[in-house]
Amino acid sequence: MIFEYKCEKCNKLIEKDFRVGHAEKTVKCQDCNSDCERYYGSGVNFILVGGGWPGKSIKFNREQTEKNEHAGERMRSERTGTAPKLVDQR
């Protein structure tokens, strides 16, 4: 993820790439070698890529499985004892 830092001395924006949760609080400016702090003036934007949140599909699958199990129980209880009777065919 790209994080922005701003140098107060030379008023320069610096972009650094870090893993989420591993960004440094300050970095050195390449021009004046002073400490630069995180800059949030551009806004904090991120993009989620994929089919949604991981928990969403897990929850959906669990709900569908429960519905199928309940439907199976209903079918077994309604159909018990209703097996077709064999007819003697001579």
C-alpha cells in the first residue's frame, strides 16, 4: 500500500510503499534529509479487489446449507410411510 509523507522543510510529498500495518511513522526526505511525517491531506483511499468480504461468502454458504438441511428434514417427515404399494402383476 502506498503511504504519503510530507517534508515540512522543502514542502515535498514523498510516496513510500509498505505492507498494511508496517508503515513507518517517519521517513527521511531524499532532498534535505529531514524527517517527514505521514500526510493525510490527499485523503485516505483504498480499493477492495475481489468478490466482497471473505466472511460474506462463508455466511451465505452456511445459511444455504442450513436451509437445505431443513428442507431435507421436512421432506423426510412428509414422505414417511407414503412409499408406493407394489401391485401384484401376474
